[in-house]
Amino acid sequence: MRVWFITGASRGFGALIAAEALANGDAVVATARDPAIVTARLGNHERLLATRLDVTSEAEAHEAAGLAVKKFGRIDVLVNNAGYGLLGAIEEASAKETERLFGTNVFGLLGVTRAVLPHMRRQHSGHIINLSSVGGYTGYPGWGVYGATKFAVEGISEALAAEVAPLGIHVTVVEPGFFRTDFLDDSSLVRTAQQIDDYHETVGKTRAHAADANHGQRGDPRKLAKAFMRLAAAPNPPTRLPLGSDTVQRIESKHAHVEKELEAWRELATSTDWTEEKA
């Protein structure tokens, strides 16, 4: 039996992963700002601990991790799922909107990770799964600031994976594409207060697409939850796991573009190496 610690477990991916883990016979620490919503959705189980956690409070993260270990004795899988989106041009995003987004999506993830890692180090085992996005691998107009938080999660995950590998701890960053969740609803997506007309042809199209695509996305969130069970059971999990054919296509497209651009600029790129001048 694995013990899961899941942030943002009251709805969306977090709730589905928690339900799938319980159905799989595992124990789940399901955290949310309002744990009553978790209990109402998942029911009462001996293997479920629903507890409060606002990820922007590192003190609450340490308290929740302590309660998890007190009840179940260990934490085997940490799923850093809590987060939200911000839709708008980079120029449109205010400093306050940007800071708030990073506070949850990046600093919140770091705080929860710092709270759980001491327990995993003591166990010499564990698996940290950080939720990124297709937008954490390639940039989109209108998703620049949100994507920046996920690019940060990618870099954190890569470095952390190397740091904790000798301690028996795995790290995977998961990159979902567009799934039929409430991510594009107002409950999960914030739009910048400012909208600049000059971005109508770029960010404006993204805004229109987000409204049209809501609940019509290609990805099945139930299948994502099952994929997490396979990921957690893997003896040698990947550092990156894209989920959704749209993410796979975007990664392949970006790789092809980067390779083509690198080849075109290779001479200049390598011309800056130090060379000893001949006397």
C-alpha cells in the first residue's frame, strides 16, 4: 500500500488521482483549502485523510506532512498538483497578478516539497510528481506568465531529480495537454484585468479559443488518473512524462524547430569559445 500526499485534491486532477489511488487500495492524504469539499467528494475512508493546506503557507505544509506521517507512518508519493492559470499577454499581466501566480504555482510547490522531503529522506524512498503543462515545455501567446511558472517547475524538477536520486527518491514532472477538466473555467483560470487592443490578433485568438474549447478538450482526465497509478508503480520512472497526444505533438514540433534553428546558427553559436591567440 502506497501513501499518497496530493495537493489541490478537492477537484480536477487532484480529486481524480485521489479517487483512483483509493480504488487501487492505497492510502491518500488529500489536501485542500477546504477539506470538507474533499470529504464530500471522496467520502469517508480509513485510508483517507482530508486535511487543510493552503500551499502558499509553508507552515501549513509542514503541519499537513506531519499529520500524514502521524496517521500513515510515511509518504510514498507526493503529487504537487495545486495551481491555477492566468490568461493574458505578458505586458497585460500586472506585477500583483504575476506575483500571486508564482506564489501558488512555484513557491507553493517548493514549500510543500520542502515539507515532505525530510520524511522521504528518512525513508530513503519516495516519488515526487510535479504537475507542469504542455505550456511548461513550449510557449503560447496569452499563456506567457502561466507558462513561466511551469517552465520553473520543469527546471526545479530536473535539478531536484539529480539531487535526490542518490537518496532513493524519484522525481517526475508531468506535462498534461488540454484535458476536459474545469481548468478553463473561472474557478481555475484568471484573466488579466488589463486587455490591450494591439494583442487582438495573438492573445485575442487565444482568449477566444479558450472559451470555445472549454469542456471539449482532447484529453480524458479519468485516463490521466489511471496513468498516475502506472507512473507511481514504475520501478524506474521517467524524469518527464507528457500526457496527451497534443503534448507529444507539440514536443516533437518544438524539437524539430530547435534542431533546425541550431543548425542554421551553429557557426555563430560555437564561435564564442575561447581560443589561445598565436604569438
